[in-house]
Amino acid sequence: MRRQSRFWNNSVWFFIGMFVGMSFISQVQAYDENEDRYWLAMNMYFEAGNQSDAGRIAVALVTINRVNSWGWPNQIDQVVTQGPTYVNWKGNVFPIKNKCQFSWYCDGKPDIPEDSKTWEECLKLANMIMDEGIYDFTHGSTHYHNDKVDPYWNKHLKKTLTIDNHIFYK
């Protein structure tokens, strides 16, 4: 009998602890202080991974300029992932293919950096930009495109510079 009551007491305390712990955990919100660096590096990697450091930094500056501009979200992750979404039958939210601000985010391909050297270089650049800041040599650019395309919106903006195969505008 004594063994049963000890088991019962331990079980009761275990479930009370789980309940209290779960209610506490559900109220805690996670924050990753490196999240901005991650999204900045991801954007550089997928938008300009094959470009020079200047091209990669210019892409990062466009991202930051959007964060600091009216009419855009005020967080790097929200700028990078901005675009229309849909909800699938399971209730999961996905970006609509080829409708995002940055094409890599909704191109339907996996968003996993495969070239570790390029990924490390992008992470280092993101850390440098976030820690030290950098002169905006794009002159406030909020848009860019590959020189192989001619999007409708570039006629309404001022061209600021060309780096590698990207043309920048504000």
C-alpha cells in the first residue's frame, strides 16, 4: 500500500508539473537575436551568391533600405518573405509561387544553402553589416533586377548603379 501511494504522489506531482510547465511555456515567446543576420545572409546567398562581395552587400543594402523605408515591413525577415500567401488543406501557410519580392523565397525550390563556402561568406558579410554598419553605396536603392530581364516597374524608378549583373533603383 505504501508503494502505491508513493507512486500516486509522484505521478500527481509529475502531471501538475507538466501542466504548470506547459502553461508557462505556451506564454513564452522565442526571440533569436541572430534572426536578422540569418535572413540577410539568406537573401545575399540566394539573390547574389554568385556575385562579388559588392554585389552581395548591395543586395543586403536594398533589404535594409526597405526596412527603413515607408511602405515596407520594418523587420528584415518580413521584407525578405514579403508576398502573397495561401493556406493549404492542413492549415499551413505557403508563399504563392513566383509572387514574392525576392524570387528565391517562393520559387518552389528548397531554401537550404548548399555551397557552404558561399554561405559562410554571406554570414560573415551579414555579421559585418549588422555589427559595424556600412556606407550605402546604392544611394538608397530599394529595388534591383537581373540585367537579363526588364520588369515593368523599373520605368518608374531612378537607376542608381549596376553591380555585376544586377541593376539597382530607388
